[in-house]
Amino acid sequence: MNLENFFAMKSSMIQKYNVPGPRYTSYPTVPYWNEEAFLYQNWIDTLKKSFAESNSKEGGISLYIHLPFCESLCTFCGCNKRITKNHEVENPYIEAILKEWALYCEILTEKPMIKEIHLGGGTPTFFSSKNLEYLINGIFSKAGRADDYEFSFEGHPNNTTREHLQKLYDLGFRRVSFGVQDYSEKVQKAIHREQPFHNVAKVTFWAREIGYTSIGHDIIFGLPFQEIEDVVDTIEKTKSLQPDRLAFYSYAHVPWIKGNGQRGFKDEDIPKDEKKRMLYEIGKKLLFKNGYHEIGMDHFALKTDSLFESFKNGELHRNFMGYSSSKTQLMIGLGVSSISDSWYSFAQNVKKIEDYYQLLETNKLPIFRGHLLTNEDLIIRKHILNLMCQFETSWKDESIYFEEIPEILTQLKEMENDKLLIIKKDKIRVTEAGKPYVRNICMAFDLLLKRKAPATKLFSMTI
């Protein structure tokens, strides 16, 4: 693809639609939570309601466990983390998570069955394999496993050992994702994530030898100093390792939220607009050529991976952990900053470790804010999930029709004229050309965003 031809085809479209917008891991998005109306008891009530429904309908719940420690700061990262080389922090933190889990188990009416666990961070492999074993065994001392459980974790290629992989496999984990980002030494230096290809290859081969059924690599486009040849080289190296699934994320430059953590380079060092989009288009083309299929937004998978199967069968789900092939109604988040989702409400834990410990000492869940979803929220949430997971939505079922639909369709008419979607009597479908703009399409359904546009920067650019 020639750069000049790309500019000619895409420039005006990108300029039109490249605006700040949510990534829709939830609806309502966090900035639009009605925190003032939210009560701690709201979360407890909806937790119990959802748990009863989940046990009967879905056979289990999900757990997200946030492990925030990292030995060094990656300047592209927007996650909640604590930088330290002191590994004595491991035991107290795990004990706190198990205390939080015990508080949840006291609230629930019966022994929970766990269908999904994801260890995120931070760097989960900051923790020793022995301590991770202690954590998981502690969780299951008060819970059972659903028949079709799926456990996953994020591994740092520089510090994930074969012992980590073997121990977590023995505990039931079958999916692992490794943060690659980009193989260019210049880019890696800028984002403070220096890791040679050899390290990624080593942990990938280990995971495959041990028996992991889904190995993922996370790649980012739009990083500082990143050029077309860097993306091509990264995809070609990725091809040689043949991971089962890939996340090909857009770098979200949000220094107004994360402060100096994302200021290890200048704004002018970051690819923007047409150039940034070209990095994605070329990467996507190479992924297609190498047998990967587009799944939702920014994700790709081989036909043999469960993510492809769930997308093909209309069962793909999206939550605060991202895309999942295993849908559960109730997700409990453990650890600092974790967000829980009962479907009917959201609840977020405090972000500072010291506050987290202090609240747990009072035998209270360490929640500091949340949102109780209204009937309107629940309807809009279904439509946005449909668009993000299946690239279409319908209001043929009267239960998810709402009175603003005609107004939304009028707003989407221009996108239909641009051939980004197809509007029918009772549904819309995103076209192949419209997939890069799915966040923009979701924004048309986001009534809260339209009623009160943000006065300050809240979101990253959509393209």
C-alpha cells in the first residue's frame, strides 16, 4: 500500500471521524457513572441478585484479580500500578486479596462456582510461582470450578519463567497473553519496555510445550517513533511464533489522566491521524495474510482459537477485562482499582494500596465508587455490546427498543452515506469499511455522552 494512495483514500474520512471517544469496556463509561446516587448497599443487593441468576443460568461467575506491582515503569501503560523491586510486598497483598474474597463469600448465599479467572496488572509474573499458587488455592478453598472454566493471565516476557507457566498450568490455566508491543529497539527504549525477540520466543515455546491451548501476543500501533517498517517487522516476527490470538491495540495517549507516566517522549514523536491509521491497516493486512481473522475491535485470532469460535457463534462478550469467549453475568474484581460488574451495577475498589489495606481491616469491601444502572442504561448497554462484539444490533425485540432510535438513525445517516454501516428497518450492520469506526457508531447510541459532552479531555482518539 503506497503512502500517497492511502492518504488520498483515507485522509478525509479519518479527519472527519477521528475524535475523542470511549473504548466501551462498559456502559455507562466510568466518567458518566452517577456516583452520588450510588450506595454501598446497591452493590451488595445487585451482587446477590446477579449471583443467584448466574448460578442458575450460566453456571458460574468471573473473577478479575489485579496484581499491580511492576519492577519498572513502561511509559505507554495506563494501568494502575506500583513500581518496586521489593518482593516482600507479595505476601501482604495476596493476604489482602484473600481477605477481600472471604468477605465476598460471606455475602454470597452459597459456594460460588468460578467460570473465568483473569490475572491482570501491573505484572502478574512479578509474583513468584509459589505465591501465585497460594493465591489460587486460597480462592478455591472457598469456591468450586465450573465445568467449562477458562483461566488466563498476563505474562511479561522478561520475567515469566518456565516455573510460572508450569505452576499456573497445573492450577488450571490454559490461556496466557504476553505483552510484546513492538520489536523496534528505538520504540522499546522510548516506552521503557526493552525486551528482545528471543525472550518472547522463549516463553511462547515454553507455553506451547507445556500445553497451553491459547497463547496471545499484545501488539500496539501508534507508539512513539514507530514506523511502517517497525510494524511489518513485528508482524513478521509474530508470524514465526504463530500465537493463537492477537490484540493489536491503538496506543492511547492520555497524559492528562496518567501524568508523567506517559511523558517519556514528546508529542511530536507520536504517529497521528493518517500515518497512525496506516500502521494499523498494514498490520491488519499482514495478519489476514497470515491466517488471522478479525474479532471485534483490535483483536485477531486463528480459526482454532476459542475467541474465533465465540465470535462465529455470536457468543463473544466484552467487559472490563476486554473481549472474552466465556460470558458471565457477574464479574467480581479483587485487588486495588478492580472494577466489579453485576450487570445491574458497577463497583470500583480504591486505587491506593494503603487505602485498600485499611478498608479491609474494617471488614468492609474496599469500594469507593460505583453506578446503579437504570433501565435505559441496560438497554443501551445491550446495543453497544452487540456493536462491539458482533458489528450489528437490532431493536426487533420491543424490550430493547427506546424512543431515541429514530434520532440515532438520523445521526447515523451520514455514516451510512460514507458506506460505514447499513441501516435497515429494525437493525443496523457495520460494514467492513466501517469496522475501524465502530467506537464512533457506538457513540451515536451513548445517550449520556450526547446529553453532557465532556468539558475536559477524558478519552483517547477513536482512530
